[in-house]
Amino acid sequence: MQTGLYVALSSQIALEKRLDTIADNMANANTVGFRATGVKFEDLVSGSGDSALSFVSPGDTFIPNSGGSITETGNPFDFAIQGDAWFAIETPAGTVMTRDGRFTMRDTGELVTLQGYPVLDAGGAPIQLDGQGGAPAAGQDGSLRQDGRLVGAIGLYQFQPGETFVRYGNSGIVPKGRPEPIVDRQDVGVAQGFVEGSNVNPIREMMRLIQVQRAFDQITALMRDGSNALDQSVKTLGTS
């Protein structure tokens, strides 16, 4: 009977983690460049034969590869990635990957995020523009021109967040290794004057939230019934 409580407890731990990720996804449904968090679970088997018990793992987080919707803004400092790639920015935590392409230019010409973090080129260096040259014109490959003169290029990087990743800010992810720049590929590019929204589907997440909450409540009721049955058994045996 006690083993049933342990199995139920493992389920509650997994469901609690799922609730946390759903809540975070819903909170970032309108965050530019946000990629939703998913969780995958595995069965953990203890014992063998008729005595085997199946527990659920705490779960590993991952990021689905689907992108968000693209919205036109008309702002020449907004950029959306077309294809499977990421921008790289320099932060106090080091290089961070992001799909949030809302940038701006300082008076001194540095291309930075809205938070003031430098945007990196394919070589990992901050992008330096002409502070007096006005807004740049971007090519699909990320090249930047001012007054028809090539002044830099936005770096696009290959990056797979993997499992148990670390977020930075709302839409940034800290890479575990050195990301690889993308060069000479036709399936990825940059669209100027557009931004990518969150890939969170609020309606689907709300449905998942209801399902997980119901499952959590059901397991809680089963644990309570099991505990009551155990108490009653002890009382019965104690008076016999």
C-alpha cells in the first residue's frame, strides 16, 4: 500500500513541473521571440516480475522547434529570422541566443537590443555601424548597408537548446557550448521591418492547464484515500 503512495507522489512531482512550465508559457504568450517550454517524461521501473513498479521521472524540459508568427512593424531596426537560426547577443551572462530581433542603434553606432546588449556578427564581435548614417538597409543574408555602403552583418547561428536549458531574460537562452555561425545557406535569412512573436498557443496551453490540474487533484484524492485506508488497517490490526 505504501508503494502506491510513492508512485502517486512521483506523479505529483511530474505534474507540478508541468504546471510550472504551462504557467510560464502562458505568461509569455505575448513575448517577442519566446519559444515555449515542453516537458517529456519517462517511466522508471523498480524491481522485476510481479513486484515491478513503474514510477514517472521528474521530467526533462525542451524547446519545440516551431516558430512564432511574423508581424510587420515597418521599423528598420526590427528583424525577424526566416528559418532555423538564432541571433547572438552579448550579456553579463556571456553570449545569449535569442529570436527577439528588436534592435536599436546608439548615437555611437553600436547595434544593440532594447536592453542595451550588443548584437553580434557571425564572428562573435559586436556590430558597429555609422552613428551618423541613419537606419541601415538589411539584405536577406543579414548584411547591413548605410548609404549603399556595406558596414556590417547580423550574425545568424545554429543552435539547439537541448534538454534542461537555461533561459536568460524573457526570450534568451544561454548556450552550453559555442554556437556555430551560419554561412552560405539559402534556407535561413533575415526580414527587416518584421518581428517574430511567441510560439505559445494560449488556448492549447489553457486546455493543458485544466487537464493537468484535474490529474493533480485526482492523484491527491487517491493519496488521501490510500492514507485513510492505511490508517484504518492499522487501527483494525491494533485492536485484533
